[in-house]
Amino acid sequence: SWWVYILECRDGTLYTGCTDDVPRRLAAHNAGNGAKYTRGRTPVLLRYSEKQPDRSAALRREAAIKRLTRKEKQALITERGKETSNQAAKYEKRVRLLCRCGQQEPFALYGGGKCCRIPLIT
């Protein structure tokens, strides 16, 4: 299955994308390996996700969400916010940041690694 998601960047802007693996994609965005738009705006937080039956449907829904105004996107986030918050917490528990120094930190802290930023899905 595919997912459409909305991230809130550090500067308060919203980013919409689609993926077949939300935890992996969230980790990539926060590691600076995601979309060019989010690279300088980390950490990002998952604010909304919506399951789609296939990639084509996800791309169409992504395009539709990108056409919404910021206010309309915020209403969408608020409407399904509690459900997405629970999913985000679950995803963040699965993602860890492994540093070259061997230390692991919960990615939910968004502090980044001391030496490097290599996201791992556990």
C-alpha cells in the first residue's frame, strides 16, 4: 500500500509527499536525504498520513493536497490529527539514529547523531 503524508518543517511550513514506507521516508527527511525542500528545514514532524490503494492513487491524492491552501491543509491535519499522532509516535519508536561512535538515540528526539546521520529502521 501507498501513503500520502504531510510534514511540518522546523520553520512551520508544510510539505506533502507520498511513499510506500512512511517510517523510512520520515527518517530520510530527518537525515537530510529526503526531498530537497526539507533538507534545510529539519527536523520535520509527521502531521498527517492517508493510506491509498496504489502508487497512482497516492500521486493523484498528493497533487490534490498540494493544490489546497495552507488553511485547508491545516483543517485536514486537525480533522485526522489524533489518528496521525498515534501513527507518528509508533513510527518514531521504530526509527533509530546510529552514530559512527556507536551510540543510538531515538530519532524522535531529532537531535541527530553526534558523528553522522544514518537512519536505521529497527
